[in-house]
Amino acid sequence: MAKATRAAFGEAILELGEKDKDLIVLDADLSKSTQTQKFSKKFPHRWFEVGIAEANMIGIGAGLALAGKKPFVCSFACFLIGRFETIRISLAYNRANVKMVGTHCGIGIGEDGYTQMSLEDIACMRSLPEMSIVQPADEIETKQCIEYMLQHKGPVYIRLTRQALEDVHTLRYKFQFGKGDVLKEGKDVALLATGGVVYNTLQAAEELEKLGVKATVVNIHTIKPLDKELIFNLSKKIEKFVTVEDHNIYGGLGGAVAEALSEQTPRKLLRIGVNDVYAESGTPEDVYKKYGLDAEGIFSKIKKFLQK
Amino acid sequence: MNVKKLESLKNRARDIRVLIIKMLVEAGSGHPGGSLSATDILTCLYFHKMNYDPTDPLRDRFVLSKGHGVPALYATLVKAGYLEEKEVMTLRKINSRMQGHPDHFRLPLMETSAGSLGVGLSIAQGMALAAKIDEKNYKTYCMIGDGEIQEGQMWEAFMSAPKFKLDNLVCILDYNQGQIDGPVKEVMDIEPIAEKLKSFNWHVIEINGHNLEEILNALYEADSIKDKPTFIIAHTVKGKGVSFMEGVIDWHGKAPSQEEGEKAIKEILNG
């Protein structure tokens, strides 16, 4: 059943909080949205409301981690990345064991408009050495990813959606940090997608199939460290590459894959994402349609790209 | 406080000041003003007040938020026996753990990296909060600069520490009144700072930051305060102990030459 990855996160920490007493959660006046509210009720002594002060929250999280705790600091992705200086010094440079959880990523939030849409966060986070960046694609993956990240040591950025996502995995799925998750294999084009648009990309691949185009579809849940080995192996047998993400086409997955390809085997690459513009309000469906991140938009861009 | 103990602390502070000057001469750059103003407070913390063993998870913690004052902390740790003088003389040189500003990863003796002003008090609060969660008794001390208070994140931290009732947190303001562009009063006045912190529900103590007895009394007073954090306003002199540096803003971020260093050391030893 479709579920927002933020909701899956809220359920995951509720369970993990039972097992790990060092799991601490901090929120900045958005606990209903980030879905940490249930955790706050169940573990009131391990949940802290910092108010609308994200920089302070991130700093307190760093201090907790330096004293041995495993804090999750949670807010909208845009408000976390807006405090980049604190992330850079207090968290990243210290290698503090803090899990940053940025929800409401990308234009998929819809009506709230550009100010709440983080479209630069992956680019900024990628520029920090040793920062891990993960973006799960559905409920099943989110829960496994959160459990993994709790025992992973070091700074982590987890990017989650406001909108509900259809499942792309079954319960047999096993999340492997740093490894691309191949959902479909085909020789004509490689589609590398991340987060909320993975499902749309799979749908686009099905449409391509009707035209006789066989696509490989990979869910890149770990954007850093990127699975360069998989990309290299794909580049040996596939001529054309496409990246799909709800983020600016600069610096995110598109940027990361462009760098990896040009270091190894240069290939033609189409980056689908927000095309370096300030997006706008609208229903999530209308916004995805206008900016071409729905299955139809993704399909038609790829079709055009393949015809070139 | 007995006279003998005070005398020994004074000697420690003197030795630390000498080492700061030596390090900065050797490095050729760095911040003497704010290192010398912080020295007496660091002496009281590390040689008397803090329960400090870097390997003990229950140690008291010291966060140097005004990271540019780190030569004073390196020198203190040499005198306390946790660093070698030979190593701190590599301050600011390539391949050294003695970074220009504290680097926790290279040198875990630094409780946190710092140097971007305004971020340390939040980190110190996280440490104090961890102690509360675990019901441990260690204390967290955080030293901030006066110009640093101009940073917005400081005020977020000033609000949250009383909310979390962090009576195990002590914030010490090294109030030396100077910042790079001029007197703090002119650049962006922070006054009335005592009233501001009181109204934010901190326990505020005002002292002469070079009077060892006053420093120690304030640190012990903080121990007795329940349910709120303590803010110690330590009035200090930038460049304290070296007449030609005292109160001169130009010495905020400039290293002394060999000759100036020798002159400074002679003064400190005679002071």
C-alpha cells in the first residue's frame, strides 16, 4: 500500500526506540509533519523539542553524538540544509554520529511552493567529505534503511518524502547500503532513479517496453557513497544513461552519475529533475506534470533522448 | 583557597602564557589576544575545577566555542601532561594535529571542532543533555567570545539551555571587548549582556576573569545552582600579561615576531 517515506520513518523509530536506548530524537516544531510525534509520546525522555531553531537542533544533536548518543535530528529537508554552516562544522567535520532526517523533499510537496521545497540539499551534502546520503524509494526500503543507519557510524543524511509512494519492493527485499538496487534489466538504456520518482521511472520503463525499448532500472538509494562499480559495469554494455530525481539537475544524482561516467566510460546522459528553475505551488500531481516528473513526463523525455 | 594553591595556579597560568607566545612565534600566525585573555580561566578549569581524564567517558567536558583561542587550550593540555611541547610547536604546520582551530577528529582531546563562531554552545548543550539522559554527574563548560554573541545561533542556544534545565552546563564569556573590526561596543554592542541572560533565565555571575579566586568561586557557585544553567561573565583583557598587546585590537589575529616574542616572554616571567 502506498505510504509516505516519512510515515515509514516514524514507524521505524517507534520500533527501534524499544531496542536501542541511545536512540534520541530531536525536532524543530514539525513533529506532526516529520512523524516523530508518536515517538515523543512513547519515549518522552528521549525526544526533545527545540522549537523553530534548526541550527541549534543540529548542534545539540552533534553534542549528544559526541557524548555517545545516536540522535536523529528531524525537520523539512529545506530547513536542515539552510543551516549548512552548522552541518559543516558541528556535524560533518566532527564526524558526529548524527542522523539528519530531511522530510518533504523536492517539488513533490506541492502546494507549499518553492520555499519549502528542498532542491539543493543533495548537492550541498555531497560536497561534505564522509557524509552518507540515502534516499529510500518506498516504505519497505525506508524501514530497513533507518534500521541500518542506526547502527552505521558517522554523519548521515536521509531524504524522505511528504507524498505517499507506491511500493517498488516486496518484503523479500534486502537493503544494502552503498549498492545500487537493480529493479529491472534491459540493454537499450540505463535509468538510474532515486527516492519518490523511482516508481514513476519504473512506469516509464514499462511504456518504453511497449515501443520495444528495453531499459535497466536501478534504484540509487545511496547517493553517497555512489555505487560506481555498478555504473561502470552498466556502462560497458549500455550506451545511454538517464538519471531521474526530484532535485535540481545540478549537483544531485544527475551530477554524481555524470562525474562517475566521465571518470570511467563517458556515455550520453540525460538528467531528469528540476531543470535549474524555482518551482511553484500546485497540487503534487499538477507540479509533477508541469515539471515532467510524472511517469508520462519521464517517458516522453526519455523517448526524445533515445531518438536523438 | 589556600595561598600555596593559588600560587601554584598562578605559576601554571604564567607557564601557559609563555608557551602560547612561543607557539605563535613559531607558527607565524594565530590569535594571541584571545588566547591570553582566556588563560586564567583555562588554568582554573584544568588545574583545579574539572574532573578531567580524557579517557574517562564521565569526565567533565570543556568546549572551546571561540576556537581561535586554541593556542591557550593546546598550551594548557601540555602543562596538564596530555600533549607534548614538541608537538604543539607544530601549530598550523602541514601534517600537524595542531590545527589553526580545534579539530576533534585529528585530535580527540578537543571535545569538538570549532572555529565557525556561534556553534559551540549548542554542542555543549548536547553533551550536557546526554549527561542528564544518562543521569550522570559530569559537567560541561563552554567558553564563548564576546563578538561571538552577535551570531544568531547563540540566541537559540541561550533559549534552549534553560528550557532543558541544564544546571550541569556552564557558559563562560571571555569578555575581552575586542573583535577584528574594532571594539565590540562599536561593531555590534552586546550590552546589557547580564540583563539579557538573566531575562533568558540563566543564573548570571560577573567576575574579573584574571582573578583566580573569583574564577574558582564562580565555578563552585555554578555547582550549587539547580534547574538552570550558569552564565559567567568574565571581564578580561585581550593580550593579558603582555603590556604591548593588552587591549590592542591589532593583536587579535597577528603573531608576534621573534623579537616581540622574546620581549613578551620576559614580561610574562617578570609579571
